[in-house]
Amino acid sequence: MKLGIQINEGPYTHEASNTALNFCKAALEAGHEIFRVFFYHDGVNNGTRYTTPPQDDRHIVNSWSELAKENNIDLVVCVAAAQRRGIVDEGEQERNGKDGNNIAEGFRISGLGQLIEAGIQCDRLVVFGD
Amino acid sequence: MSDVKKFMYVNRKAPYGTIYAWESLEVVLIGAAFEQDVALAFVDDGVYQIVKGQDTSELGIKNFSPTYSALGDYDINKIYVEKESLEARGLTVDDLLHLTWEDENEDWAEKDSIQVVSSEELKKILDESDVLLNF
């Protein structure tokens, strides 16, 4: 089955992102395809490489980057939600005249159309949030 | 497009206090360009999103409720409001925005977009949706 994933919460306040990560791993193991993971609302905070949790805690951002690299998964951060919350890639840095960027490896910033497209293309869109 | 799907946006939260309602509406508006079959449902505190006469001037937050009136222009005319959620909050359909659309098949007659449905009816409607987005 082709799956689209939407994540609406940041990495640590809510368990949504962690649960989605576990869900994606299980789905891939079961032979399903993850078409795209779309990060919305505070979910965009999953996409900053500045995340530095204590060493005895799990690193959710790096886990997403690794999962994406190993399985060639498209991790998309919503641009409108990202701009509100200070998630910046090189393009956004230039466009908005910022002094740096913080996007994590394997993530890209794009529009809400990517979420709608996932809804259209996938057999199921699974939403993780509050 | 041949593969038109039934998109259902379920709005469960109050309009202010969190950003979910506003960012949900942003998805609905962007999604309207994709020519899918779109419906909205308002349940729980989500019914407050479409209460008329909202005034946010003392909050310092934009009152985005007028935007719902534009949905009809985007061919979004299936707006379901759960009866039990309204009743639990002492609200009736008269407390809600008058959301309408124009039916081109009936000489652009103005029709109501809002349908108050029971929880039982809404269950069936959600069941028949292809893509369910929860906000």
C-alpha cells in the first residue's frame, strides 16, 4: 500500500512524531511504500538540525533523516508553517534575508500542495497529531 | 482529472487559543485548486470556528472568520456541523455564519452550505470519505 503521512506536532512535546516514526518503520518492514511525510503546524519543528536532545534521549530529527536516507523517503516541511516558526533552508534564507538556515538533512521545504498531492496519490493518508 | 477523491477536513478545535483552525483553513483554500470533492466538518469546540459575530480586536489576533464565507466561491459547499456539538454548547444554526453557494445548474440560485447532522449521520459521511484530514 502507498502511504502518505502527515505530522502536526513537534518532536518532543507530543509523541505524535515519534509514533509516526515507529509507524513508518513498521509499514516499511511490512512492505508498504511511504510516498511522503508532510510536516505541518508545529510539526515543522521536526526539521531543524539544531535539535540537541540529552544523550540518553532519542534523537527524533536524526531518526527521520536516517529513515529517509535508508528508504528514500520524501520529507516535506510546509513553507507557510515553517516561515511562522523559523525553519529555514538555503532558498528561504536567501528569499527572506536571514543570516543562516537550520533545515535538517533529508528534509525539504515546499507548499501545502504537496500534502494535497499525497492525499490524491496515496492509498491512505495517515495523520499524526494532537 | 480522473481520480477525484473525497477530501474531508474535520475541524475539532476552537478558532483561537491554538493555530489549528487557521492553518486548517489554509489547507482547505490551497487544496481547492486541486479540483477534488471537498467537504468540511465541524465538531466539538470546532463549531465555534463558524460562529457569527466574532470580534478578536482585543486579542490582537486576526479574525479570520470572514474567510469561511469565501468557501462557496471555491466550490466548497458541503459543510457539516455536528448537532450534538452545537447542543452541548447551547448553540443553534442561527448562531452560525450564513454560508452559501450559488448553484450554476439552477440559475445560480443561492443555497445554504451548512448542514446540521447528527453524530450518527456524520459517522456515515466520514466513512464515505477517501482522505480525512483532522485539525
